[in-house]
Amino acid sequence: MQPDNGTHPEPASHKNKNKNIVIISGRSGSGKSTALHVLEDVGYYCVDNLPVRLMSGLIKELAERKSAPVRKIAIGIDARNSLEQLEAFPTSIEALRAQDTDIKIMYLDADDNTLLQRFSETRRKHPVSTRSLSLSEAIERESVLLKPVAFLADINIDTSRMTLHSLRDLVKKQVGTDDDYMTVVILSFGFKHGIPSDADFIFDVRCLTNPHWVPGLRVQTGLDEGVQTFLSADKDVNRMFDDIRVFLEHWLPQFSASNRSYMTIAIGCTGGQHRSVYMVERLKDHFETNNFHILARHRDL
């Protein structure tokens, strides 16, 4: 018999009960993507269109990361799953809850006429439609496919008469997110494609040396090592970074203290491929250690 050294394996329930999982589902056009973006903005690790059979493994892998375990996970489940996988959804949820995992299932929907109108306005192809199924028939078929998910929903939201802003607010309220800190989106863009309409601050980095004109770098982006090495060696690039950093370090806490919950900082170059992308990634790496949700997005990549 081994002596008791005071350490004991942690029960499985204790390992898992801190995981906060939100499943987002619903018919296409009901606002699932918007709901996922809201959760991403408040710190959730989001995965869209995940096969049901991979759900348990993904949650386990993210939660057991040694360097940075992920406890807040949002997963989008839609009708692009096979019928067999959707029918297995209740069993998968039951197994996860048996491990004391905190799961909320949010199901979004809208009336048929609203969904028809939304697809007509966007001219998007319905994911269930085929050559033999009309749009209205595809919408009806999707209801049947998603019944196993809808039946288990903890939160049902009818978006038929909702604006984008009201849906965002309701998702935050239903999930119970912590809004004591501000979400900062740092967005790269190209001026030749237009200025982002939702930017709170815009910084123009077109005065910096453009890797587009350097042989071998034109086909790369600011996410590639070659472009990053080239730009990081330029003293003007470093000076520009420092100036933007100092400005944001001073003013972001001021906006956060005034109950601002969301800000977009846009960094623009000519095409949105090299300089702005590099600067956004560098600012993200600096500020994500502060008390903000930092999201890096690249509009024109």
C-alpha cells in the first residue's frame, strides 16, 4: 500500500466544472454568426460549423492546454452536420454534462417569411438548398434537421423583429458575460478599399516603407516572417509603433473608465496586406497582456 503523501488525483468533476461552454445553433439567417461574434468579443474561444462528433474532443483539448487552458468556449452547430451527427447531439451533451461541464445551448430562429426575406436580400445560397429544393423547402428541411438541437435548448431567441444591436445586447445578457473590461478590436485595412465605418480611431501608416515593392515580399503579408523581419528593422516603423502604443496606453484606460465597453482601432495602409497587418499584430501582442479583450482582425486579407 502506498503511503499517503497528501496529494490526491483531482476528481473529474473538479477538473471540468469550471468550463463555460455555449452552444449556438439555429436556422440559417437567424443570427448565429452575430451571436458567435458577440461571444468572441467578450473573450470566448469560438468555433463555427463544428462537426458534433468533434465537440467533446475539442473542449477537452482546449481545457487541458498546458500553457493557456481555455475555459470559455462557444461552438456553432448547424445543419451542415450530417443527420446522423445531429441525432447524436443529445448523447454528446448528456456525456459532457455528466462530467459536470457547464453548458448552455442557445437556439436562434426567425419566422419563415423573415428568413426568406433575409436570404433574398443577401442573395446567399442556403446551406441546405439543392437543385431539387427551393429556398422555402430548404428552410423547412433545416427545421427538421435541427430538431434534436432545438429540443435541448436552454435559451430560445426569436430574431424576427430584432435589430443587430438588440440581438447583441440580448446574447450578452443571456450568457451573463462580464462587461467590467473593454473589448478593443484592432483592425487592419487598405485605404484603396475604403475606410471602416465603425472605426473609433484611424491611424495611417502609408508613410512607412512598403514591402510591396521589395522582391519576394509582395506575395507575402504582414503575418509572414519575411515581412515582419523587414518592417521590424525599420526605425520609422518602430517609431510609429511607439507613438501609437503610447497614445493608446494613455487613452484606452480613460475610455474604459467612462464605461465604454467596445472600441475599434483601425490601422490603414494602401492595400491592407503588409504594413497595417504587421502593425495590428504587433499592437495586439503588446496590449493583450493588459486588462482588455484584444481582437485582431484583418479586413482586406
